[in-house]
Amino acid sequence: MWARLPSKMFLPYVTLFFTHLYPIMPIIDRKVYLNPELYTKYSCLTSENYAFLSALSAATIVQLDVAAQLTQDSNVLQADCGPPGELYISECLRERQRYDYIENPITLTVMTSFFIFCYYGNLERHEKAWHFLQESISFAQVLNLDDEHAILELDPTEAQWRRRLYWLLFITERAYAIQRRKHTRLHPSIQLPLVFSSEDAQLLNGFVNLVHLFSAVNDDFVKVWRGQRKKSLCSEPWLAGTQHALDATAFALQDVTETQQLDIEVSREWLHVLAWQMGVSNGLLWSPHDEFMRLDYPVGLAKKVVKITQGANPVALDSHGIGMEQKLSDIVGCLADVLRCAAGDQSETFMQGREYLNILLQQLSSRRGKESRYLRPLVSKMGDLVGYPMSPALALPAPDGVDMGSVYEEQEVGSELNGWQ
């Protein structure tokens, strides 16, 4: 008979979650999950709670890149645990086989699938990650989290928790669908959670600002980015309107936590880069007067990202896991393509662009205490760009076995920019 893990093995990771990840995912109650009584040897966790805590622990371990430390009285030897987080995700999936979570889902079911997604997403096992994100969304729809009328019938406190959960799924699906070029299912169909009547108005203000940002990424944006209906949708007015909409969201960021501010500001510049790339691929890069249409626009975006990240608390920056690395990598890749296109241009703008490139590469060299897996493929992609002064530590060949396509598979700008040379 398989024995469960002691309940107290979850508490260190739940505590880490509330310390570092709760500002990004404010969907569970501190009073419930930081109550030590929940983790005593006398507590008997339900199957839903056990699976949920296992998934949350696994996701926290891989997103923060912390090694799993087992308690001394555990029956499982640390040497047998495999990669960090694997023990907890295995416990989650095994527990789920013991009960019918599909027939009668509750909000814990939605969150368990969401944290399984987080676990696989941070490991870049994208097909599994997408499956569990879609599973989480399906459970949310079964529970009518996307139905304003259904939510209004709930207890007001429960309604607020469900609103947070729905909008977290909305943000996550939009961001991940853009990164993986997938369809989206969720829409801005319910009201936002209340800010000033919440237990932490500053935190909810940041969360709502992030929702506003990704609400500007509408279905047309996703369709054009996926390569659908480019000609009919991606016009100069639409592209300019999209860029302005991104700038018009998420104000008063001095009133949010640093973790949230980093998420909002880097995500906004990343979305600007993607929108600019869509313009390039649709032949809309021509105007010397509109900054959104100029060749040097990504240089200005890179400058903003350097300013955002250079003074940031590394712990706050790293708490965003692989997602932050991916966004920085996309920005660096786009900047490199622009600089290659303008290789003969010695103007101040492009010379500064080379400095920003070096700084951002340096940042990728030490993400979450180690070199980002995106760094070397990016450096090897630079080609003749390494002719300008670059840190010797970054002038590295691509490591053996790295699939350049998988690391940089979504980037189309280089080929589209060739006509500008």
C-alpha cells in the first residue's frame, strides 16, 4: 500500500509560495494554507487538498528553482527523489488516481490542474503543460467561473476568490498561447476582483493592472500572431492602435509590489516587441515619423527593459521563473536581428543598442543562480554581431545537442528584415 507524504512536508513550499509567488498568483487564502494545524500529523487531508498541495509544492520548487529537502522522518529517501519537484508531482498524479476529480470538480480541482501546468511549463514540457492548462480552463468553465450571473449568486467572499482564479487563467492562457502560437478560449466575460475591499489592496491593484495589460491583447492580436487573417487584420491603424493600447494600460505602478511591477513592465515591452514583429512580417515597417513603425523601435524597448531589470531585486525577478527568461530572450533576439540589419550604421541609437544587447545577455547569464538555457543559442545566433566588444564570457559556441529551432523557433523577424539591408 502506497503511503502518503507527511503533511508537514508541504509547509516549507507553501511558505515559499506565499513569500515569492503569491503576488503573481493571489488565488488561495493565507489564513487557511499558512495555518500550521493543517500540516500536523493529526490532520487528515482530503484527496483534493493533498493533490493540490502536492501540485503547488512541485510548481514552487521548479519555478523558484529550489531543491526539494525532505524531512528526516520521511519514509522516502532524498536520493530516490529524482529531479527537484518530481516527488511532489508524482504524489499529485498518483493521488488523483484514487478519486474521481473529473465528475465533481471544485475550485481546488481547477487550481491543482493549474499548478501542474506551472510545473511542466517551467520544465518546458510544453505539450503536457498546455494539456493541463486546458484541463484547468475546462474545469473552470464547468464551474461557471466565466459566467458573471453565476458568480453573482455566490457568497461575496467566495465570488472574489473565483474572480481572481478566472482572471489568472485568462492572463496565463493569453501569455502562453502567444508564446506557443495557440488558440485562446477565455475572454473578458466577468467583472474584475475588487481591489480596495480586499485583504491586500496593493497586491490586488497590481494583479488588476496585469489583467488590463493582457486584456489589450485581444483575439485579433492572437490571430495575427498565429499567422491567421494577416492581410485583413494587420493594418497600419490597427497596429498603431494596438501599440497605443499597450501603453494605455497599467498606470500607477508605484503602488504595486516589485514582483508585480516587473511582471507588468517586462510583459508590456515584450508585447510591444511582438506587435512590432507583426508589423515587419506584414510589410508595415516604413514610417520614419511613427515610432511604432521605425526600424530602431526595438532599441528603445530594449533600453526600457535594461532600466527595468538592472535595478531590480534579483529575487523578485527570478520569481517569475522560465517565463521571464523566455520574454527576455524574445526581446534580445529581436534586438539582435535589428542590429544585424543596421550593422553598418554607426549612429548613436544603434551603438547604444549594442550596449543594451550586451547588458541583457549578461542578465541571461545568471538567471535563477545559473546560466539561462537561452543564452548560448542566442549568442551563437549573433553571427557577425560578435564583432563589437562583447564580454568574453558570452562569446560562446552553441552547446552540443541544443536544438536551435526549439529555442528560437518562433522568431521570424530576421528573415523579414533582410529587405532593409
